[in-house]
Amino acid sequence: MKILDIMRSRRSVRTFDGNVLRPEDAEKIIAFAEQTETPYGIPIVWKLLDAKKDGLSSPVIIGTDAYIAGKMRKVPRAEEAFGYAFEKIVLFAESLGIGTTWIAGTMDRAAFEKAMELADGEVMPCVSPLGYPAKKMSLRESMMRKGIKADTRMKFWDLFFDGSFDKPLAEEKAGKLAEALEGVRLAPSAVNKQPWRVVVCGDKAHFYEKRSKGYVTPDGWDVQKIDMGIALCHFDLAAQECGPEVSLEICDPGIPCPEDTVYTATFVIK
């Protein structure tokens, strides 16, 4: 499947069919995770966990005991790096027919962190179950998806802009960036807030975070920066497959921004 088709077909799965994750699938996922890099060069340690063996639990997950989790040093841009890398793994799992969902809060975090052997200065931002989707969602899962409108996305022109935030970008005018930007539009995010905004200026696509209240912890950890990493991943992967060639840089162009909107990174189009 093409990467955009995988992005379109993938959904968060919380109800699994009860079958154990096949060893060959587990091996493929951990091997893929271990060779996954981020544009920021920040290392992440990945582990496959077993809920029964490791004493793990999440009240929203039914029908699987397999999880994948990652830990890393808490350094600048750790959130974006984790979002980028974890989403690559999630999309790879989808290509294998394996269901996933991002979990940051609805779990016994202390138990997961113990299983990950978290050291001082390290963080475990999110985990995901791994398994084969059940034919029917649980009532709880259906209600959760309905509550956050999980199957809807904002319009192209509400997310992407031409030169400045005052000029929405029409899809038919996006040219060679259309599919890469569509990849961003399809990306998942915490409570489906879709915090990414992109301003296209010539050969550069500047990414911004539209912040919502309640997503920054007292120690400065920004959950929506993880979402921004997911958006960067989708743009990068779609561009790699559909063109054009791009590279990531950090260089704030100084474009006037709406309230609560901050610069994240820039893709340079070659």
C-alpha cells in the first residue's frame, strides 16, 4: 500500500480479537523500531511489553496483552522526536494489519515506567497496544471515538496557508506539496485537536503549533509537541513517496503568528 493509503486506513484500535501477537510480527515491529531515526538525532530505546508478565493495565484496552513503549532522555525537542519516531512505528504496524492506539494517560503509568526501567532524567511519553483488531468495537471505544469526533479532520484551508496566516492555501494551489500536506491533515492527535498549522513560503513549509490550554505539564512537557512530531512524520513520509525531496531545519522565519501559535520547524523543498 502507498503511505497515504496507510494513513487513511489507520485508526486507533482499543478492542482486539484476543489472539496473541504472532512472534514473527513482534520481531518485525521491534526490528523496525530499533532502526527508526528522527530528524533530531535523539536516541529512543524501544521495548515490547507483556501486560500479564509485567503487571500492566489500561482500562480502555480489551483483547491484547502486547504493548510497545519507548523511553528517552528529556532534552530539547524530545517531544517532537518521539512523536515522529512512534508514528513511523504505528504506520508500519498498520501495514502489517496490526492495530495500535496512542496512550499517554489512560494506563497504570507507574507500572509501565517500572517495566521500562526508567532512569532519572528519562521519560516514557506514550505507549501503544499491539494486536489484531476485533471485528466490532466495544461500546466504550465507540463512545470515545464519537466524543472526540475521531473520524473527522479540519479542512485543508483551515490548516495550511500561503505566505502568511492571513491567506489560506487552497488545495488546488498547493502544487507538488498537495499530497505531503494531505498527509499532515490525516495525522492523529491527542483528543483530535489537530494543533498543526503550516505556512508555505516559496521553497519552504513552516510548521507551527496552535496551542490549546491544558496540554503543558508544570515541568514544561508539551503533549501537543508530540502531535507536531506526528505531523512532521506524515509530511516527510508522504514527500518521500510522492515527491518532492525535503529536508528539516530549525530556522524561525519570523512570520507574524495568531495568538497561542508558536514555531516548530521548517521543511526545505529541494
